[in-house]
Amino acid sequence: MIIIVSYGVTTLAALFLAIGFAALVKKKELWLMLLFISVAIVNFGYFSLSLSKTLGEALLANRISYLGSIFLPLCMLMTIKNVCRAECKKWYMAGLVVVSFLIFFVAATPGYTNWYYQEVSLRFVNGAASLEKVYGPLHRLYYIYLLAYFGMMLSVIGASLSKKKKNQEKQSVILLMIVFLNIAIWMIEQWADFEFEFLSISYIISELLLLLLYRKNQMMDKNDEDAVRCAGEVPVINVEEVLERWEAVSLLTAREKDVLREILREKKRKEIADTLCVTEHTIKKHTANIFSKFQVSSRKELFEKMNREK
């Protein structure tokens, strides 16, 4: 019974954090939001599995947990990239998404084929259900998938460390702690037969640490903007305040607001494309839509209109 209660607590915590992030954080980073959702899905899958009464219910719960755990490394990698301010090409991100869907398809086959599990049965330990498994030939793909993501995360963090900037060094150390925490727990669980999936807890710790780093970067950006303004180098613009108070912003789509935010930060088209992981052509289209909705024809006119109306 204690296992079921433990999974219930971690599930509620993960759901609470995801809802809280969605409700309270004004400037949401897409991949961090998806990370919170993935962690909630993983924990809900573990909880549902522990409550299962039949093998069919257990396999469905197992698929739910895999849905979260397969997309979670992708979300964590992209969040780490954003925290480290690393560039991300659109084709690279699309390739990772496609591979994640393929791995999930393979992991979802138990009950239909013996590709992933050669044999699987339901057992009960202290009142909680779990799966007794004999791994099939394609199960090793999941191991390769996770190790590849761990390697990519470490590569991004290593590149950030190589820049030798004081603030980046501190956050890189925290990111390394997050990655190695998950690697260590995952490896221990492969060798030891625990009744409880401790990854459910490490995922929650990881998302909280990433959220703290994300918020810290936001504060640093704001401080940098303030410092530049005080030096008289650019007009005084509080980007988030402008987006919140400028009535015309309500005409924009969510993506157009993201582009406008970067325009107000005086970023060039290529910089915006790299930040949002899209092509320059896409940014050009969004910019044209923004200009049309604001009835301006250039960035200069946009800033002039902003100063009049904000």
C-alpha cells in the first residue's frame, strides 16, 4: 500500500507543479512547459500501473508512463539548450521528435507483439501491481535512445562551459548535477530490483532546478536590458510590460507575440529564427503579419507606434 501512496503523492506533486507553471509563469518557455507535462504523465503512468487489476490495465498504464518518459529527455535536452542559449536548427529538432515517436511506437507494442517484451505478466508486491518482464530484441533501442540523449545533454553543457563565462559556469555545474542525478538513478535501477521507480522523484527535482535556472536567466536578461538603458544606448523599453499593457498585442497569435518580443529586444531576423528554432523565412512571414496588424511598414514605425500607444 505504501508504494501506491508514494506514487499518488509524486503524481499529485507533478500535476500541481505543471498546473502552477501554466497558471503563474507569464513568459512560458514551450519546452519547459512540455517537460512539466511529461513528468506529470510519467508519474500518472506509474500510479495507474500500481493500481492495475488486470494485465491489460497494467500494459495501458505502462504505455502512458513510456509516453512521458520517452518525450521527457527530448524536452529536457531542449530546455537545457535554451538555458545554455545554444542554437537549435529546425531540422535537428524535427528529427529528434520523429525518433521519439518511433521509439514510443516500439515501446507501446507489448500486448500486441514480442518485440519489446518477449514475455510479460502481472504481479503484486505489497498490494501494488507491477510488470514481470522478459525483454525482447528491440528493448535495447530504449537504452540507446536514453544514452544518446544523456550524451547530447552533456555535449550542450560542455559547450556552455567552454565559453568560460562566470554565470554560465555556475549554471552549467547545476545542469551537470541534474543530468548525472538522472543517469545515476537510472543505472542503479537497471541493476537493482527496486519496488519503487525513484526516477519519478528525480524527474520532479530536475524540472524544479531547470525552472530556477530559467527564471534566473529571465532576471539576468532584464538586468542586462536595464543596464544598457541606463547607459543611454537604447530607448527605455520594458519588453514584458509593453507586451502586457499594449492593447494592440491582443491581435497577435502566440507565435507572433514571441516574434514581437524578440523584435522589441532589437534582435535581427537570424537571431530570432535561431532563438525560436524556425527558419528565417518563417520569421519574415510572422513579421509581415505583425506589421499588417499594427498597420506599420517597418521596425522604426513599430517602435514609434509603441511609444505612442503603450
